[in-house]
Amino acid sequence: MNNECEISAIIARVEKMEYYFDTIQKILIENPDLIINDASTVIMLDELINYYENGQWLRDYECDERGELPTALKRGVLSEDGVYNLISDIEEMREIYAMDNCKSV
């Protein structure tokens, strides 16, 4: 069980990663070039990938599963497949982008 200060930090982190998650999903649909060419988007994506891969996502997910996070908290980023699928979609898009750039050289 986490104490109140830790819960506040977890909530703030989940809200930040949720914003990144939602923003990157929208960019991937509306303007996928930004995922490669826009510095702020690249930073958000790097932070989201790091959050997912460094174990923090899992710890936050487990906290949510224990019912420690408020029910009103938007938490799509904590879905079991959401971030993984987004990362996979972006990797696929990057591969296509790389192949297209190789063809035009």
C-alpha cells in the first residue's frame, strides 16, 4: 500500500503519461511525420517508451489494480495493451518511413 504522498506522485505521473499517450495517438493519426520530425513529439514518445520499458508503468498498473488510484483518473495509458500497441504502430510506421526514404535516394 502506498502512502498519500506517493499516491499523489503516481497520479501526477499517470496524468502526464496519459497526456503523452493521447497526444501521440492523435499525432499518429493526423500527422505521423511529427513522430519523426518534431522534437517535442520525439521527447514525449521517448519519455512514454521509457515509462513503459523501465518498469514504472508496471508499478503504476499494479497500484491501479489494487484500487489505490481514484476512479475518476483517466488511465488509458495503464491499459494492458495500449502503450505496447502504440509503440508497435510507431515502429511499423518508422520502418515504412525508412523504406520510403531509401527508395527516394
